[in-house]
Amino acid sequence: MDNFKFHAPTQVVFGKNVETQAGELCKRYGATKVLVHFGGQSAKKSGLLDRVCTSLQEAGLEYVLLGGVVPNPQLGKILEGIDLCRKEKVDFILAVGGGSVIDSAKGIGYGLANDGDLWDYYAKKKTVTAMAPVGAVLTIAAAGSEMSNTTVVTNENGWLKRGLSSDYGYCKFALMNPELTYTLPAYQTASGCTDIMVHTLERYFTAPATHQLAIIDGIAENLLRSVMRNVAIALKSPQDYDARAEIMWCGTLSHNDITGDRSFGDWACHQLEHELSGMFGVAHGAGLAAVWGSWARYVYKENPSRFAQLAVNVFHIPYNYQNVEATALEGIAAMEAFYQSIGIPITIGELIGKELTEEEIATLAYKCSFMGTRTIGQFKKLTQEDMANIYRMAK
Ligand code: NZQ
Ligand code: ZN
């Protein structure tokens, strides 16, 4: 077992009506003027935005609004936000939305606190030294950005999607009311649940030499079962509070490192997916499912017993002691069958409505390998050629 670190500095307030505490919490973390950052229509339509603004007014805080964050958030909106915050002397950014809005808010926070071209930090040419304070009112259980140290942004120039993680990248607080997720379309609920599961799977498939603690495996396997059980309920009964609450808290725990230190994780599927959503604008969770099975079949021979453990402990598949690889493969198939059962595609063709061309495969692999300069994955290190092979298997 390697040494690990655990750092989870975000204050979470969870439950019904917690969004009405937004003003009080912004103030507690030093706000005098707040940027209320949001996405398309959902927060306006549901009345959430009005409730949050009322809470800010009641706390005696000034605020300005900036909406229009698109799924797979873009650099242009972040730069607009930075300009607005400077002009309006904003000192706190409140994200009202999902991973895209929170990540955009974090991007603005980094832009306010670090000099020069913001993209240089996402492109890993420079290192951030701070982030202006960000808080979140979460409206979808998925990305886990409310408690992760990451922001993922697409640069419209070249459609490159890149993550930026640092010890500064945590929200000060996250307000999490499961009722806010009742209005999610079924596909977003299912895609979000897939993302939650893959955050845990990425951590589960560490480098073979990096042994996990049994307690961490237990939390991870339980979390996977809990999401599977509750997404089925939420899809049938979108207003089932308990199911929505289980999913929402699983989403946060899946990406706050309680299911494993992210730095040990594999993350190959995330890297492969980021190029897909960068290029085709697909929902991130669905994109993960479209590559997960192909990735798993490509790498499982590195450590078949790890995949067999998933099969047995999550899907109750009997352990075949004569043929561990067979158990591993049954587990992979069971995971794919689960994704399909909630309406999530398991190939890129199904995801984008057409097969990838060889040219697109080459472009995706080129971008994913950072123009041939890096490998991805820890369970098995993947070269640009491996990446192309996986995209081809998944096409
Ligand atoms: O824009 P609106 O109208 O709000 O609609 C959104 C959007 O269309 C809608 N939505 C959100 N809450 C809703 C709702 N619709 C009805 N009712 C509600 N309560 O859902 C759509 C998707 O929203 P988005 O924020 O894009 O979803 P998600 O949370 O899945 O975020 C995805 C982004 O997060 C990144 C992904 O790459 C992607 O860009 N990730 C961020 C991570 C992080 N920061 O740690 C980790 C993840 O692995 C992921 O990469
Ligand atoms: Zn993810």
C-alpha cells in the first residue's frame, strides 16, 4: 500500500432548502460582492436562481449575474466572467448549476488570482498559485466538482478539453439539495450516475503494484451498488427524495477521494472521453460509458483478479477459480449491460450517431496523447497507438 493523502476542505450543507443559506455562507467566506454564475435555462425556470439571489440580498450582499455556461464549459465564457468580475469588483463566485457551471466558476477564480494567459495554466505551461473563492449550489449529481480540486474546460480554439487540478481548486462550500435534481431529464440523470460510477472505477483500477486498503475497496464497491440501485429508482420516480439523496451524496464521495486518492487512479477513460466531448460536445458521463468496456477489455490482462473482484463484489458473479479471466470478462459485460439498462450507450457509434472514421480516430488519439507527448493510464500505461486502438474498438 502506497502512502496517500486526503484533503477535503469544502464545507457541505446537505438537504432540503439548503440553497437559502447561500447568502450567509458567501458572507462567512468573505464575500462582499458575488458573481452568480449559471448555465442555460434550468436554474431560472425552476425558480432556484431567484431563491439564491433573495438569500444574497437578505445577507446584505451585492451581486451580478452571468449565465450562459454550456455543458462542457468553454474558455470564452470564463474570460467574459473574469472581465465582468474585475469591472464590478466581485470578490466571490457562486456557481448555481452542475459540473460545467462549477468548473467555469473555478476557471474565473483562477483567472482572477493568476496573471497572464489563463489557458497556459490548463495547458500545464504555468502553475497556479491561488484561486479566488468559489461556492456551489449543486443542481445535478455527476461531476463531483463541488468537492474535487479540478476544473475541466474546452478551448474553442482547437476544441481542446483540458483539466486543471490543484490544492487551490476546491469550493469553499457546497449546498446540496437533492430536490433540485428532480427536474433533470432522464438522460442527464443516467449520464451523471455513469460519471459518478466511473470516478470510483478510475480509482479502483490503480497500478497493479498499488494495493488499496480493504476499507477503501469496500466503500467503492458499496458506492457502485448504491448508485446502480438508486438510479433505477430515480429514473422511474424522479421525485423520490431518498434515491436522489443517495445519488447526490455518492456523486460527491465518488470524487472527493474517499474512494481512493485520485493521484493513484487510472483516469485513462476520462482522458479518452475528454477528447470525445471536446470534439463532439457529448454528455461526459455517456462518453465515459462509450469507451469504458473497450478500455476494460484492452487492459484487463494486466490484473484480471482486480476485474474479477469487481465482478464478484458488485455484480455477484460467482468466482471462477479455474478461469479468473472469464470472471473478469463477465464483470465487464455486466457493467456494460447496466449502462445499457439505464439508456446509456456503450459504443461511440451509438453515442454520436455514426461510426468514427480512421481520420477522427487518429485526431482523437493525437489530441489525447497531447500531440504525442504523453501516455495515459496507470493500470496499464497507454501510448498514442493504444489510445487509437481503444477508440477503434469502441467506434
Ligand atoms: O444549462 P442548464 O440549463 O442548467 O442545463 C444543464 C445542462 O444542459 C442540465 N441541468 C443541470 N441541472 C439541472 C439541469 N436540467 C434540469 N434540472 C436540473 N436540476 O444538465 C445539463 C448538464 O449539465 P452539466 O453541468 O454539464 O453536467 P455535469 O455535472 O455532468 O458536468 C459535466 C462537466 O463536468 C466535467 C465534464 O468533463 C463536463 O465538462 N467534469 C468535471 C470534473 C471536476 N471538475 O472534478 C470531473 C468530471 O470527471 C468531469 O470531467
Ligand atoms: Zn467524470
